[in-house]
Amino acid sequence: MAEHLGVYLRLAAASVRATARRPAYLAARTVSAGLIVAIEVAGVLLMLDRFGSIGGWRPAEVVLLFGLAFTAQGLALVFGDTLEADKVSQLVRRGTFDQVLTRPTSPLGWVVASYVDTRFVGRMLAGAATVVWATDRAGVAWTPGRALLAALAVACAAAIIFGVLLVAAGFTFVTVQASEAANVLLYGGQYLASYPMQIYGSALRFVFVWVVPLGLAIYVPALGVLGRQGPPGLPGWLAWLSAPVAAAFLALGGLAWRAGIRHYVGTGS
Amino acid sequence: MRAYLALLAAGFQRQTSYRLALAAGLTTNAFFGVVRTAVFFALYRERDQVAGLDVADALTYVWILEGLFAVVWAPWFWELAEAIRSGEFVVELLRPRDPYLRLLAFDLGRTLSVLALRTVPTLAVATLVLPLRLPGTVGGLALLGVSMVLAAVVSFQLRFLFGSAAFWTPDYRSLFMLVFPVLWLLSGFVVPVDFFPGPLRALVDWSPLIPLLMAPVRVATAGAGVAVATQVAWVAVLWLAGRLVLATASRRLVVHGG
């Protein structure tokens, strides 16, 4: 994949230029992608302020989780939006993917670079702004170590979400028909990881710490940023494990994508 | 009347045939419902009542929300706007009988299928395992059903108005994308509107967003009278608005192409 880096960069630049040709449309889409974050956080704050705390976490501390999760989701979707089931389904049904396979680049590199979606930069920025606001409210004293933990959380969670998208795309190559089921992990996972993990039952917690490790990638580093002790079974040092675990999950996603392509038969005409 | 009923049945059948989408939708609703349930259980651990809601009210809100999600934000949201932009909508104006009623009948057929196959099973399972506050009498349940159907009607009427933007601009999507997050919050899909600050809540209570989700929730948890009356009033107002838009738009409709 690496030997075609120049090609991918040019493809990505072309797709960004293409969307920039309609600046008003692009602006509306970008603002909207960020506005969702602001609205969701505002609503949750209205609710949490009434209750005072959840699972021993103050509202600002919970909002930090929301910020990290949304930033990671934005980052993953800038590159991976086109891997969502309905879009892969369209690539297959229109025969576009047949052409992709004949090109001398990697299919994944081509698909990702050709459909970079800058509107999700809006979600990333809104998420990052949420992190800054929340840590300020929670009285976090930033240190290089804590900044590194926050960056690690975003990078690992984004890698996991991208992995989820790859699995969903691989699945869509086989079913052709788009399925809403991937949204459970994509948006549902983000939603779940936006609350402290101790509020969930042990089964749900196990799945989202060790199987689809979004909880491991967001909640555990956030403990370190906030200077909190984790619940039994989730000590803060696990944060350093999230990088290899996220990498492993991403690799699994890559395998699923390849398996999907092996079963790809096109839809003919 | 018989023609509209046939359209309603056709809409019902069409939506019912998407089996895979149904399974995926039920999974999504179940997952979000479980997470939201865990959130409310944790929130109410040290409190009995907040903003007039107790844990049973909150859980009822959660599962009615999951049940009505695909009714209010119907996956076919943009069909009308796309038909207007492509020019196919002209066919609707040429067909016999009233176009607004025809569109409503077909749409309602589809949402009734969602109500029957997604909303009812979701609520039935939830009420078996969780302390929900659903009406205990047949009459009460029937009223809840009526309220949900009214939610589906208002949903169609609002979607019709948003889709009609395509009569005036091909950029209807950017417009809606900026409005959507606000509608999402104010209709109560992020948190119950009961948690809003007083003035905002008073404002929202008088908006056509209340019939979509909060009215059915109130029918189940509080009193049915005011909630259903509000829904009926909004159906009437949006009916007039829809007719007005359709009359104005069909006079200025220009079909491109050849």
C-alpha cells in the first residue's frame, strides 16, 4: 500500500477540491457535523446537571468522555465515511468496485483516498473543543503525560472505529444489501463509551473493553486525564495496553475487508 | 376512501417486505435502549424523582423513543424531495384524487408496518423485563396506540413540509442539515424535554415537535387528555400548512428535462 502514497495523496486532494467547489454546501455539511456534537452535549448536560452525578462522575467529567468519543468518531469518518454500509453497497451495485479492482493500487487505499470527507473535520473540531471545555470545567491540570493520554485515547478509538467500518464493509461485499446493523457498533459504541463504564452490567462492559475495545480506548485513558481511580478490574495502567489492542482490532478489520473482497462477485449487468 | 385504503395496504406491504432491515433495526433499537436504560438506572440510583420524572417514567420514555425512532425519522425521509427534484412528482399531480391524502395514505401504511413490527415488539419485550409505566387497561393501551399513530401522521406532515423545500431550492439538504440537530434536541430525542430549563420547555411544549415523541410518552406516564388533544390540534394546523404549500408549489412547479 505504501508505494502508492503519492497517488493516494493526489486522489485525496482531488476529492477535497471536488467538494470545495460548492463552498456553501460544504460549509453547511461541516457545521452540521459539528453542531450534532454541541447539541448532544448540551442536552446531556441539561440532564446531568439536574442529577448532579452519574456513577460518581460529575457532569464535566462525563462530557470529557463525550468529547473524546466524538473527536475519535470524526477522525475515523474523515477517512472511513465511504466504508459505511450504504455507500459500499452503492459502490458494488453501480459496478464502481469492479473498476477499483482493476487498478494497480490497493482497493482500500483507492476507496479511502477517493472519498475523503472533510465535513467530518467539523465533528473532530467540535469534539476537541468539547474536550478542552470539559477538562477546564473539571479542573484538570494539563501535563504532557495527560495530553499524551488524551491523544492516545482519540487515536486508539479512531483506529477501532475504522476497524468496525472495515468489518462492516467486508460484510457488505458479501450481502451487497446495506445493513443498519453496523450502526450499532459505529454510533452505539460511541454513545456507550460516552458514559463511565462502571454503570454497565458486566457482560456489556466485557464486550466493550475486550471485544470491541472502545471502552478500553476512551474510558481508561480518561481516568488518567482526570486523575481518577478506575473501578476494580480496570486499573489506570491499562491505558498503555489500548494501543496494541486497538492495533490488533484494526488488523482484524483489515482481514475482514480482505475476506469480503475474496467473496466479492460483483452484481453483473 | 377505498382507493386510499388500498394505498395504505400497499405501503404496509412494501415496508413489511424489508426483512433484513427490520432485523437490523430491531438490533439497533435494542442496543441503544439497553445503554439508555443503564444510564437512567445509574442516574436514579440516589434520587427518586427529578423534574417530575421517576425511574419508571424515564424507562418508559427510553423504550417509547426506541420504538418510535424509525417512525419519526423514517428511512425514506428524502423520497419526496428527490421525486420533486427529478420531476417524477408531476406524476403525483396527474393521478386521480387528492395528492396530499394519497401521499399520507401510502406513508401511513409504511409507518403502521414499522409500528406493528418494531414498536410493539420492542415495547412488549421491554415491559416484560423492566418496570415501565404503560397503561394497564385496554382503553389506556388503545389511547397510547392512537397517540402513536398520530405521531406517525405528524411525522409525515413535517417531513412533507421539509421535503417541499425542494420545490424552491435544489439545496434542500444543506438547509435541513443545519436545522436537524436542533429538531433532534427539541423533539426530545436526546433527553426528555422535562429536563429543559423552564422557558425553553414552555416554548417547546407549544411546538409541533411535541406530538412526535413526548406526547405518546405523556399518554403512557401522565394524562392522555391534553397530550392527545395537542396532537390532534397539530395535525389540523399542519394539514392546512401542507395544503397551502402544495397549492402554492404546484402552481409554480417547473419540470426540467425532455
